Amino acid sequence: FGIWTAMVDSSPLMANGSGAHRSTVSQQIESIFPICGWGKRYGRDLIRGDLIGGITLGLVLASQSFAHASLARAPLIQGPYSCVLPPMIYCLFGTCMHASVGTGALVALLTGEALKNIPSEAERGAACTLLSVMVGTLLALMGICRLAFLVRFFSRVALSGFITGSGVVICLSQLHDLTGGPLPTWTTVHDFSWVDAITPSRVMATFTSCFMVVVLAWLRKIKEAEVAHPWLKGASQVKELVVAGYGIVLCASLPEEFRMPYIGEVEGGFPAFQVPPGVFSRAKWIELLPSAVTIAACVFISSFAAAKRFALKAGYTMSATNEFVALGVSNFCGGFLGAIPTQVGLSRTAIAYEAGIHSPIGSNLIPALCIMVLVQCCTGVFYYVPRCALACIIVVGSLGICDWSTLGVLYRTPETWKQRRGVAIWCISFLGTIFLGVFSGLLWATGLSILMLIKDSAQPRVYELGRLPQYYEDDPYASEHWVPSQLYGHATPEDGVIVLRLEGDLNFANCERFTDLVERKVCQRAGTRAVIFDGCSCPRMDMTALMNLQDLVVGLSTSGVALVFANTLERPRKRLEKLLGGTGLLPQASLTFTIDEAVSFSKTQVAPPAPDKPQKRRRVKRTNLGQFQIARLKVSESMPALAQLAGGGESLSSRGSEASLFSRANSNHSVASMA
């Protein structure tokens, strides 16, 4: 109980999600089971809206569940099975009032891809239930262990390309059902043998599919329109049911010669509550674990994004940890009742929000009860549902998840092709998903996201700041008169001073690059008194970066150049003071100078470099080799600091030569090799 209590950050239903200290047992129980919180405030005035919206949502969910079960390559009845127990479990643990839990196109596609090599439909159905248990276990464990941050390694750009590619793959996978039979392949298209396969049934299925896709797209536009006829608006809410009903009437009235392929007999009633086959098999877990990890990540990403969008619209917050546990327990329990992996549906959540649903009773409990009645008593209604109608529902839903707008934004925002890195990432994820497969596309998207994160960390942006000729109060990006010279052409650098700003952390991955940049700037600009490091955008420095800065201070001081810190934030300031405060290497008493104060200090307190000694680049690199340290220095006239740096060695001097010094730690012996 303590683990479950500690895992909750805040709940939107207790203390307005403020995360206040919960001192009573009832408050702790409400943090684990949010239904105990909002259930107390549920009144009679909310029942009517939840009832009407819940019945509508149940009818939509029934038609979608058959289509998604077909996409998952499972027996069709397992679609409705997936919409009974999981929504009820979500009511106990979920924190979104409008989230509709059930089957989904993306998760169904991933499930079908994972099980495509299993020949028997019955075996695929059993594997679906095991996969649901595995996905639920992973999600619940990630929620309890507070591992929600792991799914944030998917960048939005890479994820957009993957989802769009998945939508295209889903549409292509439905061409068989849309045309009523298999399509010609590249090897048979030239001999026209496929012409013999064209039958009146296939022609009718093709024309019916085209008509249904147009109707669904039209009703979808009406649903998004602000002004529409009330009857059309109502039909747009249940457009899947409208298409399924039209298909039933058409298929039942056609002669046998023109009748499209249809569902046929659907087994009614509920299966026995049983352990999925293979749940205790180590070999099965090892075989399906990679697919389960991928599906679990997609379940949470798609579900949390859909739920959070409407939670923000309704004005309440959500807990990612609670959502992890709610989705995990829902999938885990659903696997024992013949369910396939489930998620929060974006289109159904939108219906719940627009229909005036106020609680999970309307978005999950009532639809689940409707599905129970349907499965128990009315499965015969779906006997004549054309398979092309299910394919049309899947295709239109898949086109809705395609995110082409993100590609347009990525293309229009930058000014040069070199800055359009996001376009390349999007295209690689998109094409990888189409040509390499859904799982490979997701791996590409994840790998690119992590690679870009590493690249940005290793190569942070460093700006050289210049002074504006006057203060631009109407420019929101020029909040002070020191701005990046690369962005403001009229900003001029200060004479004798180099002002640099690092955008990001200074760590072991980028500190060498930063010190090399500083040395190069000093060598290129003669007469430099000081280098000012503006730390207002550098929140963290690790120990490697601090040691590199110490070496940089020592190296610049031998050339008569000071390193002055300005606008240093709290954490780096304390570490710098602790490391360099008592060594005499800091030229300033305070690390919180403004840039103007640092410039004034550099011009008045720092002595200019000697004019008779030309500035040459001095490069210091230190590498630990057991008890030895190697220092390579390029010197101009004398090297009094070399012996001090090596720990008390001999004083060496050489004009314009390269010296390599090997010094044993805590020893006064030094050996110099002159090149």
C-alpha cells in the first residue's frame, strides 16, 4: 500500500490536482482509486448526459471493435470482448473523465504484425489474449516504478512520421477487403490472368467501398463543422453505425451473385474467465516480449495524448502514473476474458466530450454494458455486415491519424535547407515504417529521437554576444542590450572582450568542444583582455566540465586573458565557488555579475596582455593514465606554469616548440621530451 501511495504525484480529482499532503487514509485511497473522489460528487443532474452519450458511444464502439479485430487478425468476436472488462477497470483507476477505452487502429495493426506468422485464427486469438496480459503487466510495472519518462524519448517529429506511415500501411492492408478479393501481384499483372478473377461480387464490393468512404469522409466533415443540420450532426456522431447499417441492408437485399463478402455467423455469449494459454510459458514470453514492449509504449503514448487533449479543454489535470496503472490493469484483466490489447480512442474521446459526458460512467461503464447486451443477445444482427464496410471504417479512421500538417510546419518554419533537420527525421520515420515494417519504423523513430537528443547535448549552441546600438523595447527577443551577434546583424562586439553564451548544460560530452571554441576565439582576436561566460542559459555543470573550465582558466591566464563569469545560476555557481574559490584562479569576487558589470570589471581590473608577446594558441589536454597525467602545451617563450601544472617539476623553456610532459602524481620527478 505504501508503494502505491508513494507513486502518485497528484490527482486531478483531489485538491484540484495540487499535490497537497494527504494525511488521511481516505485521501490515500482516493489517490489510488479516483472513483472514490469523483463518485462522491456525482449527482442526478449528470445521469441524463452520461446515459445518452454512453449509448451513442457503445454503438460506435461495437462497429469499430469488429473492424479492429479484423485488423489484428483475431476472431471478430474478440473485438467486442475487448470493450467490456477493460473499460470497467479503467473507471476505477483512470483520471480522465472523457477517455473511452477500447480497441484502436494503431494498436490493432501492431498486434496483427506481431502475430502474422501464426497460421491458425484460433491460435492467433489465444496469442492476442496473452499479448494483452503482457502489455498490461508492462504498463502496470512502469506505472508503479514511475517510469513514465521513458516514453518521452519519442520526439514529436519522429512519432508523427511513424504514425502517418502506420496510417498509410493500415490503408494498404485493407485493399483486399475493399475490392472483395486479392489484388494482382507484380508477377501476374502482365499476363492479365487477374481479369478472370473479376466477378460481379467484387465489382459490387469495389463500388460500395468507394461510396462508403465518400459518405464517411462527408459525415466527418460535418462533424467538424460548427454549423450543420441537427439530423446530420447526429448522424456524424455515429457515422460508423450508419455505414454498417447501410451495408447490412444492401448485402441482405442483393442476389447471391452480387452479394459482397460478409461476416457471417458470429459466436454469441461470453467466454469463460480463464488464464490465457501460454501465460506460464517462458518460451512464449521471450517470443512476444519485444512486440509487447512496443505495443505497451504505443498504448500509453496514443492514449495519454488523446486523453490529455480533452482534459485540457475541460479544465482538469491528469496523472501520468495513474494512467499507466489504469491502462495496465485494464489490459491485464481483459486478457483473461478474451480481449486484444486496448487503448484510449481519440475519435471516441472526442464523441464523449461533444456528447456532454461528464464522468467515466458515460465514457466507459455504459458503453461496456451496451456491448455486453449486444454480445449476449444481438450478434445475429451483424451476420450480413459486409467486410468492405469494416475496411472502410478502418481506412477513414486511419486517414484521420495521419499527421501531414506537422510535415508542412517543419518545411515552412526554417529559412534554409540546412535547418530543416526535422523534415529529414520525419521522412526517415515515415518511409521506414512503410518499407521496413511497423516495428522497424518505430525503432527508427526511437533511434532518431535518441540520436538527436545526444547530438544536441554534445553540440549545444554557443552564441557570441554583441551590444545593441540602442535598446529596442518593441523587440520581444531583445530583452536586454546584449544579444547574439549571429541573430542581430546590427549588434557589435565589445573591444578587448569576448562575450559567449552557452545554450544548455555544460557536461562531459560538450566541454571539450566549448573550450576549443574559446581558445580559437582568443587566437583569432588579438588584444583580448577577457572572455566573459554568460551562464544565464547553463543550468548544470558536471565534474568533468568544471575540471575543463579549471584547465581553461589556467591556460588563458598564461596568455594574459581572464575568464570572467556572469549571470551564473545557483547550482553551477556553488560548484564553481567550491572548486575554484580558494585557488586564486577566479579574477572576480562574485560570479553573479551582469554582463555590463563583467565588461567593466574586465576593462578596469584585468591587465592587458603584453604587446611584445604575440598571442599564440595554447592547447591543454589532460588524460588520466593510471597514476600518470599527460599535458601537451604549445609555448611561446617560457613555461613557468608548466612545472606548477605538472605538480612541481623542472622549469622548461623553449621558443615556438611542442613539449610533452609526463609527470607522476604526487611526485617531483618530471621527464620532458621536446619535439
